[in-house]
Amino acid sequence: MLPRMALAAALLVGSVVGALAQNGVPVANFQYWDVHAITTAQGKVCFVASRPTDARTDPPGRTRSEVLFMVTIGSNETYAQMGYPLAPDSEVLVTVDGGGSFTMFVEGEGAWLPSRVEDDLLVAAMRGGSQMVVRGRSARGTNTTDTYSLRGITAALERAARECA
């Protein structure tokens, strides 16, 4: 699991916005999904990212840092940045309409799926769905529900794959 986490952490030092401002090149936008490329010492890395169309906290009104969901091209690694330190004993639940549910493990402010097989299944579900809901719990007990539109995800993934071919 560490190599998977190391790649996402390298891309998300501080936040995706900070990494992109320093090293990233925005490539394209497809409705709710942006395509990005970053050149690292290991080569070019492409990913797609989106921000939630609706973000709710319980209790209401809790502030969070950047919230997003991303998929790294090639590995299909999925990553949820929740915008707060997650409760260490918690999990993040991802539900895609018509595509099932997936349980991510947590580390700091982020969450990952435990295997490449599950990443592939989630990405396939995202391609076939129209909406995805990501639920988590902060270290302070705040529950969050983030809703993402999946409009544009297939085109974004295809464009990102061409960018890093």
C-alpha cells in the first residue's frame, strides 16, 4: 500500500492546487472534471480531478480545506482528499449510482482503496454512473457528505490517457 500512497502524496503535497501552481500543467476540462499533467523525476504523471458539486457537514457549517476526488492515469489509483484530518479508526465510503459501494482506508486528510482491482472497479462504476457520493468522518467527529457529478469523467479519463501515452 505504501507505493500507492506515496504517489498520491507526491501529487498532493499541501494540496493539489499548490502542486499544480508549482509544477502542474492544466491540460483540459470536461464538464466537472479537469485533466492535469505533472512532470516528476520519474516522468510525466497525468490525473483527473473534480471538486464536489455539493459538500455538507454534520454538524453544519464546519470549515474544511480543499476537497476533491482524483484518478491517476495508468494505475487508475483513486484518491479522496477530504479537507480535514480523518478519524484514524474510520473509513471513507464511496457510492456510485448504479455502480455499488467502495470502502477506502484513511491516512491524514486522504483516503485510498486497498487494491488495484478495487480502483479499476470504482473507475468502471464512475464511467457508468452520473453521481458519486463520498462520506467520511473527521478526527473531531464531523461527518461529511460530498456529492460529485460524473458528467465528463469518461472524456477526461480518455484525454488524460492520451496526454500520458
